[in-house]
Amino acid sequence: MGHAAARLRVLGAAPQALSQLERASPAALAYLGDAVYETHVRARHLLPPKRLETYHQHVVAEVRAEHQARQLDWLEPHLTEAERTLVQRGRNASSGRPRRLSRRVYQRATGLEALMGYLFLQDPQRLSQLLALLERDRGESQ
């Protein structure tokens, strides 16, 4: 709980929210994980400098559910059993979906986001490891 409490305090979370962290739903973790993943992608695209429109296009392409689902496909062999379980819980928690997406794609993207949110709060070192693996995959596929 130490990492989580510190991170949430920095983000301005109310003290009562910290005590409820362990009961966070997979959907809530996915909500946070979406922001964590997008922040990571935005930070990576800061350099070299680009026009704002170009910057935005690159980021949007990477944070789309289709891309996140592919990222999870690549990442799954590297996940622990506990992480796979969390991804499954996140997939099962997804509700609704944009019409343009298949249910499977949306669920897989939500599972990845739930994992990112959980690791952001509970194990930032592991989050960094997984994001580095995704960067390696990105480099190999270019």
C-alpha cells in the first residue's frame, strides 16, 4: 500500500480514498490504467519536437483499443499468473463498447488498462518493466 498511497497523495486523492484502494474494481483500475498508458505514450512522443497535430495523431493511433489489444497479445507470455488473472478480471469487467470495435478487442484493451492501473499503484517497478517490453516490441516491429 505504500507506493499506492504515495502516488495517490501526489495526485491529490482524498485520505479516505487511500483506505479503499484495495477494493478498487477492475473497471476503476482500467480507468486509471487508461490514463497511465496514455501518459506513457505522450511522454515517449515528446521528442523530437513535432507539430501538435502530428503529435496528437501519433498518440491517438497508439492508445486506440485495437493497438492496446495487440500490445496485450504480445505481452501475455511475459505476464505472471497473478497478472494474467488481473487482466482476465479487467476483461470481464468491461461494459459496453464503441460500435466500431469487436467485443473481444474492447475486452482485451480493458484488461491491459486494468493491469496498467493496478501496477501503477502497487508495483511501479513491474509497470516500468512491462512498458519497456512494449517499447522493445515497438522497436522490433518498425
